Amino acid sequence: MMLMMIENIRINLAIISTIFEKMGSHIYFACKDTCMNILRFGTAGTPISSTSRDSRSGVERVHELGLNCMEVEFVRGVKMGVETAHKLGQAARDNDVALSVHAPYYINLNSREMEKVDASRKRIMDSARIGALFGARGVVFHPAFYHDDPSDTVYGIVKTHLLELAAQLEEEGINVLLRPETTGKGSQFGTLIELLEMSAELDGVIPCYDFSHMHAREAALNSYEEFCGILDKVEDYLGREGLKNMHIHVSGIEYGPKGEKKHLVLEESDMEYHGLVRAWKEYTIRGTVICESPNLEGDALLLQDAYRGL
Ligand SMILES: [Zn+2]
């Protein structure tokens, strides 16, 4: 009898969790930002099919498309005003779209020039400050170049900066995670292991897992088994909790001996995205998947459909 009851509870939980997967977006806001009960899919910036290019229109279009997250791209600078940020946050809540923010591209915490390091720190902080106003959970950035320094030297330098930035965010009451991204070129600091180690050491720092960069950088890591290997590493360093708070980038990618060259449409690339979504499903990861393909929403929907079809 007892066993039957337990089995019934187990089945009911499975049904509820399937409903969460299929349509459970409102649950996210019900449990605020402390937990992510679903895996969300969305675009890097405003979808191409949005009638207007601003982020608020982007959020509305993301929702219309049946997607539920978006990354606000501060590619060339943090220019959004406070009022715009508040309105964007309201639109995100109204449309149940989870937001993240990508800091400007030019960031190098290992620059030889101190003013470039200061400018890099300011770009991360400004992105986080304005991102907090629209409810972003994380700020994504490419942390540094090695130049001629060994990995552990750059690691130490980046760690010092991130430690200080995380402390400053906390001091300002800004609840936005620092998300250094796994990078696509051998010249850039940001292998999976470097960033997982960093995250295990520092509070407030969790990687942005760019699976296409990892693939391009290694000219490998493009099969179901290898994707599972990546998720095993996440669990090794960050525990189950790490798998429940993932922020992911994906696109098709062209690459050479030095790594990433440019982003491609998924179906026009060698990216084994079927194996990728299967690994996500298998490990029941949670969080946000941002599609960075040239056909943003087309591939975001392709990934979401592939994932939900499993
Ligand atoms: Zn990326």
C-alpha cells in the first residue's frame, strides 16, 4: 500500500514536471530568481522578426514566438538609460521573459595597460548595474586574453578582479551573477576548466557555457558523449546546483586551427545540436539557452523544439 502511494506521488510529480517543461514559464516568476524550474530558450538580442529594434519590442516578440528568455546585448557600450531599463524590466515580467545582459565585447582583464583594465571593469559593472534594473540574473563577458602569460598567471589576475567586482556588486546590493564565458579561441582565457575552477572558488561567479565556442576551440566536444562529459565536469566542480543554474550560448560555428571564426546557422554547420539537447534533457539541467546564430529566433525555436520533442 505504502509503496503504491509512493509510486503515485512519483508519477504525479513526473506529470507536473512535464507540464512545467511544456508551458511552465509562469512558475519561474512564482519562485522568483532563487530557482529555475525550466530550461528556457531565447535570442541574443532582439529577434530579427521584431518590427522594432529596441529591447522592449524584442521581449514582446520573444514571447509571441513562444520563447522565454533574451540576452540584452551591450555590444559597443552601455547606453541604456534608467527609465528605459525599468520599462524593459516591466515588459519582461509582463511577458514572462527571463533577461540576461552581455557586456560590451572589448573587455580584457589581463591587458598590459591599466586604463584598459579599468575600462573593462567599468564595462562589466555598468552592464550589471543597468541589468539589475531590468531584472537580469547574470552579466556575460569574455574575460581576458593570455598574451604570452601562462594560464595560471592569467587565472590569478582575472580572479583578483572578479573577486573585487563581486564584492562591489554585493556592496551595492546588485543581485547579478558574473558570467565569464567559455571562449572560442586559444588566445583567450576561458576554458571550461579555468572558469569552473574560478566559479568553485568565488561566490557570485558562474560560467556562461558557450558550447559552440568549446567545440570550435578544441575542434572536438561535439557529440552526445562529449556534451555529457562537459555536464559531468559542471557537476564535479559545482555540484547538482551547478546543473540547475546554467546560462548557455549556442550557434553553428565556423572554426580553424586558432578556433572560432564566425557564427553560422545551425543547419549549415557541423554543430551536433540533437546530441546537445539530448544531454541537457538527460542531466535535467535548468536555466537559459541563448541562441547566437545569424537566424536568431529560427535556431532558438529549432533547439527548443528538438529539446521538447525528446
Ligand atoms: Zn557566446
